[in-house]
Amino acid sequence: MPFETEFAAPDSLVFDPKNPRLPKSETPSVIEAITALFEQADVNELVQSIAHSGWLDYEPLIVRRRDNVVLEGNRRLAALRILADTDLQHHFGVSMPDDVHPNARPAEIRVAFVHERRDARDFIGFKHVNGPHKWDSLAKARFAWEWLEEDPDLKLDDVARRLGDGHNTVARLVNGYVVLEQAKDLGFDEDKRTAGRFAFSHLYTILARPNARDWLGLDAPINDLLPKHPVDGAHREALLQLMTWLYGQGEARSVIKSQNPNLNELTEVLGNKVARQILAAEHDLGRAYAQVEDRSKHFSEMLFALQGAARDVLASVGDYEHDEDLQDIAEGIQRTVRSIVASMTAARGASEAQSVVADARDDAS
């Protein structure tokens, strides 16, 4: 690591208010910081490991010298704070082993002091974006956005290259973060979502699709970075409606049960006025999607599924033991299939008749 190291007491170090996994706050309390890391970063697992095996000084924490803010290593700092404080152990329900390792509570640990956050950006970005200790997509997005905000001379390509990620990936993440922050400013409350977890990928994925961008009035190219508050006044209600459909809000539940196929269905619905009205009024994605669904494709998919099921049954017919009820079911299926074939034959005849009429009209003209 290209930093000179020194030693510092863990209780002299400060949690980073800009750590992407911490709540946005100028000065998060110790409880707030550890709570966020406890929920997102398996701090208890690290506490137990250190308690049993001792503190392994494999990599120094990176600390800003002027205020002792830990730029890299907040999870490890949280674990050390819990190990050293019985009140924190009780607060977070952490059970300590009977025989705690003698080096589990070091008086000092190795740290690498830097002058500014930018001095550690490359190392932190590589480690947590594409390196061995990856953050989730929302933390990556916040980190990249703050990096671009911190240094206006940086271009998107520079950040993407230094993170070891693609230009388009970073743009999608940052744009998703920008829109999320605007939605929060307008009243969207992540804590009031009805979805079990906050799936940030729903937002940054749908924002790359033309129907969603039209719905929100975003006319910039998809891979260009959006400015702060990119959704104009005429489309802000549409943004809040989209966030509700994606994540739920209070009494209104999310319409996304799984990203595939529901996100694609919602994307199609956004491009159709009638379908949007049905979704807004009834909050039923299935009914709304029926307005835009390719019914011919749906019929084909069901017919292929029927074919596959029939083949499976035929392959197992040797296991059949005489049963009047099963015989009746099979005969009913036979009648149903005959009706399907008859309807398809009639549809083909009608189509051919229309073609003949059309050809006659063309000849007459």
C-alpha cells in the first residue's frame, strides 16, 4: 500500500459520515454508524472472528489526519468499538465467547494517514467496486457520485477507468442515485417501502429504458450523466408514482414481485396511456400489462408449454394404473385440444379469405 503507517487508539478514530453504507449525516453518532454497518456489513461476524482469533493487523485503516475520520475500515472500527464496550455489546445483542483472545482489544492499531479523501479514492474504489470486498450497487453509486462531485475536473471515463468498471455501468449507477436523491427530496421515504429490501437495481435498470425516460421527461442521452434534480416540475408527480410502483409507499404496495418479468412489464405499461391509467387506478400490474401484452406471443408460449406437458405425460404413461377419474380427465383434455385445433383452423380460413379479398381489391385497382 502506498501510504506511510503509524499507530492510533481505536477510540480516537471517527466514523466517516460519507461512507456509502452509512446514513447521510454530517456527524453520525457511534450508534447510528454501527447500526448501519451491522445491518449491511456483517459486523457481528467480524466481532466473533476477532474475539476468537485476535486482531489481525493485515491492512491499516486509512484515516484523514486533520480529523481522524476513517476513510477505509469503518467495519473494522465498528467491530473494535463493540469489543471494547460492554454497553455496545448489550445494545446490539452481541454475545462474547467465554475466552476472548488476549489480542482482541488492541490499545493501538496500524493506520495510514492521508491529507484528503481524494488521496485514498483510487484504493477504496478498487477494493469495494470491483475488488475483493464489494459494496452493493447503491453504495457503489453513492461513492462514484461523490467522487465526481468532489472533483469537477474528473470525467465519467476517468472514474470508470479508475474503478475498473465500464463507462455505461457507472453512468447507470450514478444516474440512478441522482434520481433516487431527488425522489427523497420530493417525499419518497425508503423506510416506508413495502418491498422487503431496497432493490436499487430496479431503479437504475428502468431509467435506462426509453418508456421510463419519456414518462419522467428525461431527454438526455442514456449514457450521459444527469444533473442534480433532473426531473422537471411537470414530471415530479410521475417520479413519485414510479417510485411507489417500484418499491411501495405506505398503504400502496410495490407492483414488482420479481425483477423478471415484472420490471419489463412495468416498462411496457409506462409507454401506454390506458395501461398507466389502469395501473394508477387499480394498482394491478397484471391487468395493466394485459393492455399492451403481445397476445399472439402469449398464445404461442402457452401452446409450447402445452406441447411440453403432453410429451412429459406421454413419456410417463407406462406408469398409469387404471383410474376412471384420470381417464375422464384425459378425454376432457382431448376434447379441449380438438377445440383448439378447430379454432386455429377457422382462424386460418378467415385469414386466407381476407387475403383473397385484399388481392381482388388490388387487382381491381
